[in-house]
Amino acid sequence: MKKIALFVLVFAAIAVATQSFRTPEPEILKWYTWEEAVELNKTKPKKMMIDVYTDWCGWCKRMDKGAFSDPAVAAYISANFYPVKFNAEQRRDIKFSDQTFSFVPNDNGRGGAHSLAVALLDGQMSYPTLVYLNEKYERIMISPGFKESPDLMKELKFASEELYNKTTWEKYKAGKD
């Protein structure tokens, strides 16, 4: 009986020790819909980072698994932005600022794009593209293309710290700010 009690005690101690040395789960980025972010912005104004993507975009999926899954990047985005996932080909209407944005099919009937995505990207439809807006929904910048964590962090800081008021993105990115 003493051996069993000793075994249980040792097993419990090992289990507790193992738990305390476990690495914490990486922070999962909480994505919002456009409507959720707009609603949150009414009571707690914050910049928005909109990830404009499509379901078929391989580079979009790589960013989701890479930079957006990086715990440091996810924590920084969560602290400084309302992150919005926006499918450029979604079919659901969005009402914003007394306007209704809808899916617009291509002339050939194959594919198309949501008119809010077209407005956010100034019609330059490429994926992934990040769009940064300030608290008043004024565009800070449009950033097309795939990004690794360090490049994304630099961009996030440029937008969140309002460095765009002091220098251009090109100068900042080149380290000539």
C-alpha cells in the first residue's frame, strides 16, 4: 500500500512539474467582421487592419499560418488594431456610412468582387492586401503582398505609432526616417 501511495505521489509531482514547464499556447488572433469592428470602434476607437483575402489565395493562407500566427505579431495587432478578415469575394451585403456595399459579378459571369473590397483597395485587386484605417475610417495605407513577421511588424508599427505623419512608408521601410 505504501508503494502505491508513493507511486501516486511521485506521479502527481511529475505531472505538476511538467505543467509548469510547458510553453504557453501562442496567442490566437481574434479576427472581427467589418460590422463587428465598426461597432467596437463606436465605444473604443482604435485603428483597423483589414486583411483582404480570397478563399483560393495560397499566399493568404501562408500569411495566416505564418505572420498572423506569430505570437508577437498577434499580440501587437490585438493591442493596437481591430483586425478584420475580409473576403473580397463574399456575397453578403454590408451597410456602412449610409451606403450598401455588395458583390459585383464580372461581366463574363465568372467571379467578381465585393464593392467594399474594391473601394478599400482602390480597384487594385490583389491578394493578400492589408489596408490600415485610422479611427475615423480614413485610409492610412494599402499594403499588397505576402509578408513575413519582421516586415509585418515594421508595417504595423508605422501605422499604429502614426509615423506616417512624420515620414513616408518608403523612407521608413528603407530606414531613412
